[in-house]
Amino acid sequence: MDWKLYSLEMDDGGRKIGEYFQSKGYGISRINPGKEIAGIENFIPDFEKHADAELTAKAISDCINTDSRVLALYGHGGYHFFTYGLVRRAGGLVDGMGYIHIDRHHDSWFVDYKTLRCGAFVKQIYQNTRVCDIKGGILYLGSDGGAKNGIWFLDTLQGSKLTEGVNLEKRLESMKIPDVYVTIDLDVMHEEEVRTAFERGGLKVAELKSVLRKIKRQKRIISADICGFTETNLPYANMAYLVGREIPSFEQSMEVYRELADIIIEDTDGA
């Protein structure tokens, strides 16, 4: 099953991503699934803005009409709830799949099953998509910048922190599902690696690339998305976080997107 690349251009960051990948010769479809949802396009920095789950899923399905695997690249992490629509779409490709959430935050805060926002969409994914059973189907990988081994794991849909450095291969093996959807919010990364809009984790590019390769050795990624880049230094969720910090350049941030995208779509899983 081949891959198709999309940029989701609800904000300037998304548009810059699309332009960058086009300039590098990638075949990328540039879409804006937010334009038909009232109040969603360019709503940042209203981080509490809610979106209707069904409208979000419909916006994705209207813009992405393919039987291929999809890698969606988009900007500000405030739009991360579009992952819900992308997972719904990917569910049409397989009978069941796992969900791997790579993020500084667990995004499983909850409003209700009809409502999404950037920190509240993972429970809706479990309830309303083809992600398999709650114990084996969802895996969180995160980093808060303080983990000795870079990565920690969360119990499914809970906020409790597990032991740092739990073996990733064993966790993947415990997911008795061959196909997985992978979402990456780049705020999981170290502040020196990429420009994002939220407090940063501690992963370096090499560490995250290693994580993706380990996933691909054991699972087939049925679709994926990468988000988190913000086109300017503002808006930030926490302005105090900027004080005394160097902000990575646009070019450096786009190179992170490119390196991760290349690993995801490279033909190594035989699909």
C-alpha cells in the first residue's frame, strides 16, 4: 500500500510546511480541512476552542479521498485534534489498528464524545474509531525533558507516569495488533531541535528517529501525522517559557519534519 503526503494548511505554519515540501520536490497535496468549520481556521491562540467531532471527521474525509496510506503534516499543536479525523479516515483501510501517541502531553483530557480540542481528543479516538481494545490498542510515548533515558510511557488513557526507559520493543510486542496509526506532536522534542508552541520535552532528533524505526520493525504504520511547528515565535501557550531561550529556525524545524517524514514513508515494512 503506497503513501500519499498532505499538508493541512489551517494556519501560516501549515502553509509554510506545504511550500517547503513542494520546494524540495515532494509530491504533496496541500489542503485546508478547517475552512468549512466555522471559527476553526486561524483560531490560534484560543487554545480552549472546541470543535465538533463529526464536522472534523467530515472535513478530513472531504479533503482526503484516497485508499492510500496518508502522512499528514501540519503546523500549530492547537490543531492536533485533527488527528481524530485522520484516524477515522485510516480506519477505512483496515479492520482494526493500534494508536501510538508521541507527545509531550497525553491529550486525553475530556469534554464529551462530540467535542474535540487540542488537549482532548484521544478518548474520542478510542470511542469512535477502529482503534482496538483499550488495554492493547493505545500506546503513549512522551518525554518531559527530565527522563534519564529520554522516553517514558503512560498507562492507557491515564495520567500516571510509568518507569522511565521501559523497553519499547516489549511494549510494541504487547500490542497484539499488526497495524498502527502514529501521531507525533513535536513539542515532545528538546527545545534546541524544533520550534513549537508549547512547553518542550527532551527528545533529540536521533532518538525520535530511532523510535520510529523500532515501530516500523514491529508494526505497519497504516497512516500518520506530524504537527507542532508554529511559523512565528508567537503565539505560545506559556509566554514565560520563551525567556532566555533560543528559538530554532524555520529551516531547522522543516528539516526535522523532512527527516521524520522520510522514515515514515520509506518502504521498509513490505506493505
